[in-house]
Amino acid sequence: MELLKCVNINKSFGNKKILEDINLTVPRGKIIGLLGQNGTGKSTLIKIINDLLTATGGEVLVNGEKIGVESKKIISYLPERTYLDKSMTVDKVIEFFTDFYDNFDADKARRLLADLKLDTSLKLSKMSKGMQEKVQLVLVMSRKAELYILDEPLGGVDPATRDYILDTILSNFNEGASVIISTHLISDIERILDEVIFIDKGRIILHSDCDELRTKENASIDEIFRRMFRC
Amino acid sequence: MLGKLLKYDFKSILKTIVVFYILASFFAILTRVFFSIENSLVMNIIGQICQGAMISMMFSIIINTLMRSWVGFKQNLYGDESYLTHTLPVTKTALYISKVLSALVTLCLGVIVIVADLFIAYYSEEKIELIKNFILPIAENLEFSISFLIFLFILVVFVQISNIMQCGFTGIILGHRMNNAKIGFSVLYGFIVYMASQTLILAITFLVAVFNESFMNLFVTAEMVSLDVLKTALYMALISYAFILVIVYFINVKLFEKGVNVD
């Protein structure tokens, strides 16, 4: 059974169509890049999968079941923004994750945070935005999830931090799990991807295996993307 | 999971409100201390100031409990924090129940603190006797004990405030179904739902009055109503507000289960 299946997903805000007939299947054990320019519907699709938006039409199935408590147990989601209660300390946030997620590995989270030389007794409000984002990434990657959905994890960070983020993702995701990474910074992420999905104007215009695509087009994913989305 | 949600929601509201509990209690103690010093105009003036501060803190407890519940509801379920809240492995109904219960418990706690502070500030055997003498004839006429009458009165106020709180939640849920001006629509819808609930209560009261001549006096005369009417009105208010609370609860849960659209 497919890990994630989107069937004819549509989303409109008023008369404006954001997503149109999105059909998507995500198998297990793959790292998939959800690529597209800004404002093409990547985050909207991710939000629908995570129950943060209600689709106007169609349905999302995780392990064959509709989005709900069971799907949320196995999806680990990193949003594009800082979403934790800033009045909490990192220790309290770890306690929160331990309380709610059975698959959260608190020891792993503490180990990763120690690598960052981060004082876990510190309140999130006392940290820089970049540090808060790293904490969030650590928390999300410390879950033994079946599907990791990372929305713009590289957005607005320096190249050194990008490398840290990619390494954290690669070395920490659960074996046999899949990862969906949404980004428009393709050159940074290309090396880790198994499959790519190009999304434009709310439609999936390409879904392919990375190696097959490179061979077929005789170009890198970044070059293919630039060609397809040239203004 | 509901227990865990309650733990965090309760902590979240209480960490702000507890400041007002402490301040109200502090001014209650000062009020008692300064009023207990006799024959001193200065002490009496300071006592009056402390009394004013205590009363304003008591109002703040109720107002801030409502405000904090609404702000928490909005932040947790529609703000940045909603990205965490809605991805927790819990049902939408559990999320809503937790918000309502934590707000109600905090409201209840606020009422207890207020009553306790009133005792701290004003308790004396003579004053209790005075209140008893004032309430006793009413309680006897209604065939209630004094404590039951006071309890019933506080309960009616409590369900009324609970209704305001829940109408606010409805307003936020409905307001956030709009694409723009979510705050404006939240306030507007909250007000509309509250007015609708009040109109419904008025309609229920009128319906009862059609079959009860003395109760009809509430609508047709400006004269004092009998104590018997007061008894019916108290029970009516309690039952009507409880009914409205349940109705609005089910509407909110249904709306919430339909899904959210966070920014």
C-alpha cells in the first residue's frame, strides 16, 4: 500500500484556484523534492496533507486511511515558520513532544541539541530565529516517523546552515521512511533526492525519478527546473 | 490525550491569570488591614484605595479569563502555534473540549478566588449577620437555605459568563472561515451568536410566560414581580443557559470537525 496518496486534490480561496487536480503517490523509502517557484501551491498541498487546510475537493490517504489521528502519528511535519510556544524552554518543548508523540526519541533530540551547543534551559523567545528553526528541525527529525514533510527547510538560511540541515535530515530520518522536501533552492538539495515533483500554477507538471530525468534530459535537476520555469 | 491537552491549556491560561489572583488577594488583605485600623482618616483613605484596587482586580480576573481563553484559542488553533496543535495525534473534538474545559475550570477558579477575597476583606460576624438578615426573608419565601440561594445566584452568573466565552469561540471559528478580516469577522460573528443566544433565551422565557400568568408580569408590567417568579426565573435561567451552552458546544464541534483553514 502507498504511504501517501493524493486523489484529485483541489483547493480554492474564493474564486482563486490554488491547486487543481493534484494526483500524487508517495512510496516508502524515498526522498522526494517538491519543487516549484514561490506561490505555486507547494505549501498549500503540504498544509492539506497535514490537516491545516481543508481541500475543496478530493482526498488524502495515508496508509490507505483518511487524514486523522492515525496519520498524524506517523507524519512528522516541519512547517515553514516558527510554530512553537516561545514562552517555553527547549526542555519543556521536549517534554511536550514526549507527551504527545509515542515515536519521539527525547534522548536523540537532546544529543542533537548538544551537538549544537544549545542550552536546553533557554526559552525559545531568547533564541535567534535561526536557532529556533534548528530546534524545530531537531524535534521533527527525532521522531521515528514513516513520513517526514519538510516545508522550505532551507529558506532564508546561510549555506553553512543549509549543509547542517541537509546532513541532519540525511543522517536522522527513520529507515524505510519517506521524506518530502519542499523548496525552490534546488541546487542545494539535488544531491539527496530520489524523486522530484515539479509543481506550477497549482498543477503537478512533472513527477519523475531523479536519475532517469537527468539521463533523459542530460542535465542536472537544477538546470531542468530553470529551463522549465524560465520567465 | 485529553488529559495532556488540558494540562498544557490550563497552564497556558493560568500563567497570566494567576498574577490577578495574587494581586486581588494582596489588595484584599490590605483592605482588611487598613479598615481594621480605627479612628484614622488616612488609614481609611488608603483602605478605600485598596478596596478599589481589589474590586478592579476582581473584574480583571473575569475579563482576563475570557480574553486569555479567546486569545489562546486563536493562537493555538489558528495562529502560528496551530501548525503544531493541528498536527498532534488528537481529534479536533478533543482539541475543542480541552479549550472549553480549561477555560471553564479557570473561570470557576476565578469565582472561588473572588469569593475568598471578599471573605478576606470583609468577613466579620456582624456583617455575616447583616447579610443573613437581608437574604433570609427571600430565601425563606423561596424555600431555600441562604447558602443554596447564594450558590444558585453564583451558578447563574457562571453559566452566563460561560455562554459569553463559548460564543466568543464560535465567533473565532466562523471568523476564520473567511479569507480576509478574520479578526473583524470573529468579533462580529461572536456578537451575533451571543445576541442570537440571548434572543433564544428571551423566546423560551416568553414561551413559559404564555402558560404562567404571574411570569407574564415580567413582560407586561414594570411592577415588582413576586418572589415565586424570581424562583422560576432563577431555575429558568439556569436551564436555558445550560441548554444554550450544550447547543453552541455541538455547533462549534461540528464546525471544527469540518476542518480548519489556517493562514
